[in-house]
Amino acid sequence: MIDDDDDDLINPDAAFFDPNLVPLSSEERRERIIQVLREQDEVSVAELSRRLGVSEVTTRKDLQQLEEQGYLTRVRGGAVVSGRGQLELRFAARQQLNLDEKRRVAARAVELIQPGTTIFLDGSTTAFQMTRLLRDMHNLTVITTGLYAALELSFAPDVTTIVVGGILRRRTSSLVDTLSPNLLRRLHVDIAFLSCRGFNAEQGMMESDLREAQMKRAMAETALRKVALVDHAKFASVYVATSLLPEEIDLLIVDNGLAEDQRRALEAAQIAVEYV
């Protein structure tokens, strides 16, 4: 399907580069441009025109649209990733890692939530998957440090979303170093849903950033129940700071791709585990 704004869509030289090139819609082209910028921080109009098989005029229109949406900044002869675009692309890349496993873990976690509950969600991509399942829930309060979690829930008509203020950590698009530590102690949370960078049966939930670990621990301390959301790939690494020790976790939800020796270690540590 060709969009109305594609008045000069096909690059007359496109067949030279790819004789089997199939015309793309404007939305598909812009997704391709974002993908290119995910792989390289800067790209020229000429290169994009060649890759997309459209004229440079059409390419510039696509770049203008993406700039207006905040994904990139146009420069002479091309475009670079914008500050917001870097956050978007970084989060999107993390989101794709073990996506099926994260979705299964998130789906099970959502089953633990009842209407009228107050929950905490961290800024993890697994917690973000939960938000997509929570939008139709009634009478729910969500406290989060995740920017994308908050944005996703802004479309939920019966969900009250509270964002805990702090300093933006760009790598995870989450807020750390809360500016109101006294506020955290006054919150009453039913369930805290937390993920991590690394996990094992000895150290528990680990982060590469001390501030991230401290924030998650502070939020967990306000909750009656603490649920860890971990896909099997996180069991491979050890990081500098522990957010929650194994004995502080009420339930660990992990995908069924976890290796047998790691399952035995969890059992030996007497950690309550559900495999999905």
C-alpha cells in the first residue's frame, strides 16, 4: 500500500541497487530508518534513499516526520539520533532480548494482581510487558520508576499512576536517587514487582548500578509482598550491587528455559519459584 504523501515515491535508480525491491509504505520506511539508526548513530539522505528505494525528496519528508516525533535530528545531508531517540532505541533493543520469555513471566505476574491493589513496577522491560496487560484493570494504583511504564499506563482509564521522582538513568530509562526519601517510607504497597540485571541463588537480585539497586530496595521495603521477575538469561552474570537477597524474595517467576543445575540451586536455597 502506497501512502498519499509518497508523491515521488520510487527512486528511479532503485532497481540498479535491488531489482526485487518492493515499495514500502511511509510507516514501513520510517521503521526502516529507525532500524538503520539503531545500527549506526548517523546516516545520509543518499544512503537512506538507496536502501529504501525512494527519492531523496521522499526520504527528507520521512526524516522530517521522525524529527517532529523526536526520534532524530536532521543535519546537513542526513540525520543523527536525537537524545530522546537514543532512549527510545536503547529501550527497544533491550525489549527485544528474550521477549517471549518476558511476556510469559509478565503474564503470570499480572495474574497475582486484584482490583483495588497498589503495586510497584520498576523500570525493567519485563515490568513494561506487564503494563500492556494492566490497562483494562479497574481500581488499580501503580507506583513506578519506569518512564515507559508510566507512559503506557497513561492510556489506562481506571489506573492511577504515580511516578517516583529522581534522576534519570539513561541506560534503563528509569529514575534513581529519589528526591523524596521520606515519601517512600510513607507509601503502602501490596506487591512490588522487580526485575534485575543478574540473579543467582547466592546473591539474589543484582544490578550494575548501585543507585538502581538502592532504589529497588527502597521500593521493595514498602511492599507486603516482593515478586522477582527474571528470565533465564539473567542467571549468567554477577553484578556489583544486590537489590534483594534470596531470603527477601517472596516469589520468583522465571521462564522454563532455566538450566537444571540452576533449578537445583534455587531449590536448595528454598526460594519459592514458579516456572512459566
